[in-house]
Amino acid sequence: MALHDDKPRIIAALTGIPGLARALPAWPGDGTAFPCIVVSEAANKPADHRDDRERVTELEYYVRVFANGAAEQSQIASAADDIMQGLGYSRTMAWEDDSAQARQKVMRYRTYL
């Protein structure tokens, strides 16, 4: 089984969220408009082997929502969660970081292929 990369499909789906400035495959640089989403791979590993071959792959992705305020963050994160579940992913955790000027909501999702 080939190494899977679902990031392009995830980014394309998240790009349609109303009010979202951008969905990115890497950390936003200075001057990136908010709200934005960053998608990064958290895990890509064999989940099952049969006949000396990988038969099932576990994929995990972080979806990070950067926003200027709590209401904006909540709305974008909720829409992102609906989209990720529609793509067949299950949320395994979520947490917020409001220690900087921009708020960040971090969610991790898992699926098996």
C-alpha cells in the first residue's frame, strides 16, 4: 500500500468555509489574514498487515484554526469539524490556545484507509 497523503483533499474541503480567509498546508507567516486554517499530518502509519503487506493505514491530521476572536474561532472550528467528519474522520481531541494575540483552536482527526 502506498503512503497516503489526504492533505490536499482536506484543504480543498475546508477552503469552502464561509468567512475563512485561507486554508494552508503549513504554518501561517507574518501578514497572513485571519481567520485561517492550517492542516498538518500527525500520523501516517500501518494499522494492519496481512500476507506481509500493509492492508490498513491510520491517518491523523491536525486542523488548527487561527482567529482574532472567540466567536470567529468557534464558528470556523465548528464548520471545520462538520467537514472533517463528512470526509470520514473522527475527532480524537481538541484544545484552545489563547496565550497570544491570535486565538488558536487545535483539533486532531483520525481515519483508517
